[in-house]
Amino acid sequence: MGIKTVIRRVYRELRMNILRRKYNLKFVHKTFYMVGRSSISSDLRAEEYTYIGPHALIYPKVFIGSYSMLANNVSIIGGDHNYKGAGTPIIFSGRGVIKETIIGKDVWIGAFSVIMTGVNIGDGAIVASGSVVTKDLEPFTIYGGVPVRKIKDRFQTIEEIELHKKMLTKTSKECGYNYHMLCN
């Protein structure tokens, strides 16, 4: 292992420790990684090897499963203003209850996508850049558009889906993945 790799690994671990403290992220796995400035609720729950790109905006009650990636400028927002009170401006109407948003394992959300709070994105789903997700998404499916719609299935056969599902039940250690692989 070269000196550059060692320096990169130490820098990455130190940087993430600082960011966990800065954002008060107590419920993210030690392999969670983010870059750039973002606005992230401190109650974010993220499993191993999750990634959040720069300029993310993440509301409360969000769960992100293992191996999932959110590209730059992804927002998980909405559903938090009471707007049905006749005779009261929205700014003074208070906030409703923010619903839990669940992003499954091995999900890839493209840049500038907007995920509305309360949706459930299935394991292995892919959301194309610039999409707006307003409803639950099926696992192992590729989506895109405004509002989001199904483009195609991620895998072609049931065997491929089952193989991927089996992999997602294992830990990264059982699969042979480790933190140092990300530094190369």
C-alpha cells in the first residue's frame, strides 16, 4: 500500500469524524461518507457504505440503506406545511407531521433529484437525474422524469434479482467489501 493511499484513508476518516460532529449525525454507520456542504437533519439514519454528494437537503425522518448513493444536489423535502387553513397565510399556518422516508439498499439517486417525504424507494432502484419522486418506487427498477415514471427493470431475469437480493442480506465483510477499497 502506497503512502498516498494511506494519507487519503487517514484524511477521509478524519474528515468524516469532523462532519459527523458538525452535523450531529449519531445514527450513521462509520463507513457513511458525504462531501461538500449540505443541510442534513441530525436524525438521519444511514447504514454502511452510504454516500451523500454535495449540496444535499435532507429533512428529518430519513433512512438510507446500505450501499446507497445520493448524487449532488439531491433533496428529500416536502409535506411539512399546513396549507388547508382558510383565512391563514401558509407562513403562519404551522407545520404538519413529516412522514418517514425510506431509501432501500443499493439505491442510486441521480443529481438534482427531488424526493418528497414519506415515500419508500425499494432496494436496488435507480432514479435518473432531475427526477421528482412523489410515490413509492418498486425494487430493482429504473425511474426518471417529472413526475417519476418507470423506465425499465434493472435486471433482466429473476435469477439476477435473487442473486442481488441474497448479496444485500450479507454484511460488507461477508461480501469482501471494505472501506479501503473506496480509497483506491
